Amino acid sequence: MRQRTIKDTLRIDGIGIHTGERSEILLHPAEENTGIVFYRNRTLIQAVPENVVGTFLSTDLGSGSEVVKTVEHLLATLHLLGVTNMVVEVVGGCEIPIMDGSAYVFYKEMKDLVVEQDEEVDPVSPEETFRVRSGEAWIEVSPCDCLEITYEGVFKGYMGEQRFTFRGNAKDVVLARTFCFDEDIEFIRSRGLGKGGSLDNTLVIGRNGVYNREGLRYEDEPARHKVLDLIGDLYLLGAPFKGRVVSHRGGHTLNYMAVREIYKRSKSGLRSLRS
Ligand code: ZN
């Protein structure tokens, strides 16, 4: 497939869900073979597995003393649109803005700006089926000439068991919002996170329903959001992914384990990780 970038710089601002700080990013077009690169305080941070510095409730990238938090929804959008080259300049705060908690704003603003470039990019594909595990959770990765991502989980509150499979239609996942359970908010805040979280950017689930007045955007919105996160985390591979992934109760930490394993095993994986 051909490499892609966007044709104009795009400015997006909002707040960081974890830092609670105002956040402003400039999405710049980039030359072929640039990859997805974050740029903050004169530091370049390539979106590759070795730059992952945190996976607790968000995926964070860093290099030296610079960190860019919560990159997953932006990366998911770039993965869905096949944008392979971009410089994401973080000019305010140290976190990608959460917007409405979904990838919708990124997707809507970017989709008509995408342009193909001359050079090709090889997708990253697994050659055989394997699983990574952590406790009860596992992720299975298998070869397929497709991008098919399934999430299955048992959610607290009234959401219960959910299973959703993405088969290539961005509209099935871009609107799915970040969610949390009311009983977990205190814990999240006690860890110094979720400072910017509100009903404007998070689906808050209780025992009998959701707190958000507008209700759910999809009946299985949490499972779809988990798929969106996985599409974003998979883009840390540095190239579009082709394969089938089933996540059973996974989160960012397990997604990252799967990414590292795919990297090690795939032909286009970085050599440094394969040793
Ligand atoms: Zn998310």
C-alpha cells in the first residue's frame, strides 16, 4: 500500500483527560518514511514500541525527560486512515487532547486531508498464530489478509458481557468513547490520573445505567472503545497492521505486550527488538 500523509497542518486543542491541562497539538504533513513522530520541547519521539513509557490507563510515549501521554485515540485515527507519515507537535500540555473521549474529532478533521505519497509501505503481519497472556486476560494474534479486531469482555455494572468485531469500517468505532465505572473514579483520582475527566469526555457507567444524559452511542460502546484503543496501540508497530486479533479482557498493558511480540516475530519488525 502507498504511504500517506495529510496535505495541510491541522490544529486541535482541548484538555488532557489525565493531566487536566489545556492541550494543543499541530498535526503536520511529513515526508515519506518519516513515520508517526511526536515533537515536544525540541525532542522527537517516534511512535515505536521502544518509546512506550506508560500503559496504565493510557498509552504514553517518551524520550529523555519528555513524555506525551494518551496517544492511543490519535494513533487509532491515523491507523484507520492509513496515514503513515506525520509530525505531531505538542505545543500545549504534555497530553493529546481527549476531545469527546472518542476518535471522532480527529477522524472528522483529518479524513478529507489525507493524500497518498509515491512510496509504498509494507504492512506488518504475523506469520503464525500466538497468544500473549496476563492473568485471565489474553490476546490472540493470527495471520489474515485483513484488519480484523475483536474485543470480548465482561464489564461491571449493567453492561455485562460484550463482544465486538471490527472488520474495516471506521464508523463502527470512531464514535466510541472512553469509559469508566463510577466505583473506580476515586481510585483513578488517587493515582493522580483522570483530572480532566468529565461527562463531556467519558462514558461513566454505574450499576443501573450511564450517568451521561445522552446515553450510549452504541449498545456495546465499551467493547467498541476497547477495539479502538487496540487499533491505536497496534499502530505503535510503525506501519499498518494486517492480521486478526482477538482480545479477551485486554487493556493497554496487554496490547503493548502483543505489539512487542508481533514486532519481534514479523518480517518488518525493528531489528533491535528481535534480538
Ligand atoms: Zn481509549
